[in-house]
Amino acid sequence: MKIIILGAGQVGTSVAESLVSEANDITVVDTDPARLSLLQGRLDLRTVTGNASSPSVLRHAGAEDADMLIAVTQSDQTNLCACKTAHALFNLPTRIARVRSSDFADWTELFSNENFAVDYSICPEQIVTDYIVKLIEFPEALQVLEFADGQVSLVAVRAFEGGPLVGHPLKDMRKHLPQIDARIAAIFRRDTPVTPEGDTVVEVGDEVFCLAATKNIRKVMRELRRMDKAVKRVMIAGGGNIGHRVVRALESDYQVKVIDRNKRHAEWLAENVKSALVLQGDATDEKLLEDENVDQMDMFLALTNDDENNIMSALLAKRMGARRVAALINRRAYAELLQGSQIDIAISPAQTSIGTLLAHVRRGDVAAVHSLRRGAAEALELVVHGDQKSSQVVGRRIEELPVIKGATIGAIVRRLQPRDRPVFTEDPDSVPEYKVIMAHHDTVIQAEDHVIVFVVSKSLVPKVEKLFQVGVGFL
């Protein structure tokens, strides 16, 4: 696929890294030649220096025969204008724009072909906010992801000493949870993937990915991890774009304090939040943290735009007694170095939000893509189409499918036909529309199933996509 990426910032660079590794023809456009030079030195791609919304620059980047435009510059106006230009002048088929301002995002009619011609819009800041909120709901987790409109959850936890399943084979999970069907989708031991089989023994410190129906996920997590008490008090360092969104998402249900260094911005925050306490000061100021009782915080979130400040404030908060700390870290090397240290969770904004983009790039019908372990692995939700003649998977048991080593089918979400739904019920609204099926060797895949596949390496994605694609003759 020939793809043009506008913007070589954190999001653009992460998208380029992901797509280049999958043998796509990538061109990156940015106004900073030094940044493009560094990118071209690391990756096999083409670069163009110039204004991303300029017709001549888009033509030079190959817009006349490109398959997709991904506009992820820092400017909403540039991204929207580029999509309109690409559609009007070059009839570029698929156009994706990063839109940060709610002023644009709230007016979806602006994205129609008659206006800015945006096929898909994304807001990385909102995606990161939703991700952080999930981590607060599950304070024991390293990562919490949802599939099939929330029907299935994938949760990463670190196995602790004394856990019911630690030191025992995975097949024993059935003894502990006889009424719940769950699946261990993957295990990473000292950063090396371990294929989860019935006789695989869970060790202390393993990073374990559990897949289960969302309503059962907490019970499954108890098998591997001591459940922390619920979060009540949250302190946030940084009231910028992400920090402000997180405050708004949390303040109705939690006691929230937010610290911002800029006096004018702190005053603006105080006027634009409901119940959160806004403080003006430096989150790395030990005296300020002590005065504001950081030792009583259930969660400390470092969400400024400065990696070093986030790291230092999170480490300081942890040393002073905060129960759990998370830091927003843009540089991937920092995130990989610090994850699992004194910083409980290192959040990479680009890797957290990239899945939304990848879902539009993947071949076949991909409903969702989640980047795991800071981009090393992926979980995909693929929608099955076709019939037994045109598809390699429809009507076949999982054990009959071609083996892709390192790829695991974890679960299937199937829409129930009216005849399969309960007829008599006191609450009609509670009648389930979907059935969550944990994948076993004899599970048969049907057309229109949503299949959740876990791959331990991104290099396996093209093989998985090819397996689920329908034949050319299918209509």
C-alpha cells in the first residue's frame, strides 16, 4: 500500500515505524528537514520537506497515485486542509486526519466530502485519556484493552508471588474458575514470549495477558494478581491537553488534585473544572507534594509534556508514598527502560493511540488493533466474511487452520440470532445480543464472527491478515 504521512512528530514517527515494517511504500512530509533526515536514516522510507497542505508538496509526495493519506501534524487546520486538497485535486481514496480540538470533533458534518473530506478522524489525546481511565478502574493492570464494543477485555498483569496460579500449569485455571471460560493469550518472561499451553507454568514476574468476557475479567485477574483496593484519590501533574481531559473524566467519581506549573494556565483550569482542586506549582517540588499529602494518593499521574519532568515527579511521588504511579513518556527508549521499575506504568502516547490508525490500514475487515508491550506485539479484532469456498477459516475448526507460530486465536464474539436469545426475561434490556466464546481447538469459526488474534511479533500480522481475507470471487 502506498501511504503518505503528514507530520513527523511522535504520532507520525510511530505510524511510519509500524507501517514500514509491514512492507508498505511510505512517504513522510514535514516542514523540519533535520527531523526528516533523522527519520530517513533509521527507516526505509521517502521524505518530502514542505507545507503538508500545499498542493505542490502533496503532488511531490505522490498523492496522484497514493492509496492513503494520514494527516497527523500538530495543526488541526493543516490536517483538515490537506485532506480536502488530497480529495479535490488528486481523488486520493482514503484520508485520515488527526483532530485535537473539540470545536472540530463535535461537528462531524465538517468531515463530509462536501466539506473537509475526512474519512476517519482520530484524537490521540482522547484515546490516551480513555486508556488512563481504564487503568484507574483496574489498578492492578499494566494494560487494559477492549474488543467487540466492550464485550471482551484483554488485561495484562504481572504475576505475583503467592498468586493462585503461580507455580501451576495453565490448565489448573479451570479448577479455580469452573464457571468461567477464560484464556491466557500470551506470556512474556523477561521480555521473551512464552507460548501459553496447558502445561505452561506461570512464574513470578511473568507479564500475563488474560482474555475473557468483560463481565468476568476481574475474577480471572484474581488468579494471577493480588487485587488492589479501589482507587479513590488521584493526583495529576500537568493540566495540558491530556491532563485536562483526564481531570474532566475523573473528577465526578474520584477525589482529584491537579498541579500545573504555569500560573495563567492553572487559573484557567480552576475555572474550567467542576470539583477537582487545582494547584499552581512544580510537581517535582518535594515540599509541595508533602503538603498536598502525596503519600495518601492511590494513583499519581505525571502527564506533562516533558518526559524528564514526568519521570522525576513520578519517582519522587513513589518514594514519598504514593501507592501507584504512572508517567506519560514519549521517548520509547525511556518507556521500555522504566516500565516495571519504581514507575508502575510507563504510558507511550503514540503507541497507545496508534491502534486506531492501524485498524484503517490493515488489509481485510479489521475492527480494532491494539498495540501491546510498547509496539512489540499486537492484538487484532478481525471480522470474518465469506463462506467455506471463499474463506480459509469459515466453517473450520481452529485446529484445522494453518499454524502461524506466535499467533494465537484467543476469543470469538458471535452475534446471537433472535432464536438463540432468551424469550422470557424480567428485563428485556438485559437480553444478550452477543456470545463470547473462548477459542479452543475444536471451536468452529462462522461468517461474521469477530475473532480476537494475539501476535507476539508485528512481523506476523501480514500472515494473519492473509489467512482471514476472502477470495477474489466472493461478493
